[in-house]
Amino acid sequence: MIDGEALLKRLQPSLEGIRGRIHPNVDMSKVTWFRAGGLAEVFYQPADEADLAAFLKKLPRDIPITIVGIGSNLLIRDGGIGGVTIRLSAKGFGETQQVSQTRIFAGAATTDKRLASVALEAGISGFHFYCGIPGGLGGALKMNGGANGGETAQHVVEVYALDREGKRHILNLPDMHYSYRQSKVDDDLIFVGALLEGQKGNKEDIKKAMDEAIRHREEVQPIREKTGGSTFRNPEGTSAWKVIDEAGCRGLTIGGAEMSTMHCNFMINKGDATAYDLELLGETVRKRVFEKTGIDLHWEIKRIGRFIPGREVEPFVASR
């Protein structure tokens, strides 16, 4: 049961000196790009890194925290999120600056599109693929975000993070344990920024590569729909959309949720989809793909929060 007012009242003694915005019972359907999901019990947007560190040091250890970014690759279940949901905003975590001929510092709330633009202005190549990722740097660091042949792991020099106690950590590339569309770091770490490296490049060539990434995305992805980007990771040796299509799931609909007819690895909220509709659609696709092809698809979209009782989605379990 979400009762943000009660939790916020309990937190009041810990909030002295905290400069960020904190509210109870925030509708997360207004945050995620799917435009679906329940309430965040307490929603906190820190003013900056120092404010976040102070909050974490004071927060009682028994209260769970959940980190969300700009909500582009996220499905929040209809029962909402208990505890404190933390979202880093561009005002406090969106700084970007060139620090050398080939290096850029960027805050975790920097949009991927903004990162690509900063690299262009600096004449640093290798970042053009971020134009094809509708998300923020924090998510890209966590998930090794990539597109058009590029990925975040190719550019990480250092990642800056706070732990649950507000202590700052500096992680280098090996510390991130990157693989395809994932990292293996402590889930309690909150990424606040990163030092990234590319190569010295020609602005004209970089702009052409960016334009091509944008053109490709506009031509093949349903970018004007309420969607969360790629639903599943690409299986080894093939593409997720190909096996979804082969299983007859292009255009498959459950409630207000649909697998896009334009790009069938994209789920779409057609207008009134619940998070239950969307997650059930995804698990149905996983089941049908496995039955048709023997391939076990893995979610790329992050699903968090509670189900409404009686409206739970059972994950498909592949049996060989």
C-alpha cells in the first residue's frame, strides 16, 4: 500500500538542510515514456551531488531507494514503488564540458542527444551513436547503452557514483564489468557523472555520422509513439525483431499495448495501456518466440515496482 504522506512524515527529521525537491505520492506515469504505471511513495530530486550525499547519509537504512533516470527505458508497475524514488535532474546533474582534446565530463542526467552534440562542438568523434539512444547518460552507464555499432563501454574512463551511505566512489572501466547491454556493479551505487573519451575528429564527418544515426532512427523506429525503446536485447547471432516477426508477434496487442508494426521490438502504449498490459505483452512475446525458434529473449526494458494484487505477470521460464 502506497502511503507517501506517512513516509514523508517519518522522514521529516532527516530532511533538515536538504535543498532538493521531495514530494509524496507522485504519479510515475507522468515520468516514464510509456505513460503508464503507479505512484512513487516518496519522490526526491536532489539539488546537486552534495545534496544527494547529505540525504543518503541521513536516510534510515530500512527505507528502500529506487533510482530512475529520464524514464525512456523503464516500465513501472501499476502498484507503484515503495520507499524513496530518486531522480537526478539536469539542473544539478546535467553539466557537460570538454576537459581535453579527446575527453568530456558529463553529469548522469545529461541526455544522450546532448552528449553527442557536445562532442560534435568539441570535434571529438565516436559519440555520434548517442543520437540514436533516447535516454540519459546514467542509464547508458548502467546498461552499456549503444546503437549503430557503438556502445558506452568504448568510451568510459571513470564513472563517479555515491553509495547508500553517501560516500563517493570512482570506478574505472574494468570496475564496470561491462558486457552486451549490461554492467555488473553494486545496485546500491548511484551514478552521478562520468569522464568519457573519444578521438580527435573532423566536425563535418562527425555531423554526417550523427545525421545518419538520426535518419536511421526516424525511418525504422516508432519514435512519435509512447514507447520505451528496444524491448529485448538482441540474441547472439540475430536480431530480436527478426525472431519476434518470425513468431508472428508483429502487431500483437494485449489491452492497450502493441508490438509495433513499424519495428516489432518496440512496445507501444496505444493510449490506455496499463503497465500490466505492457509487461504481459512482453512475456507473451517471449513465450511465443521460444516456442517458435528456441530462443529465450531477455528484457532490455527495466521493470520495477509492485503489481496490483490479482494483476501479477508471471515471467516466462524457458525449458529446454
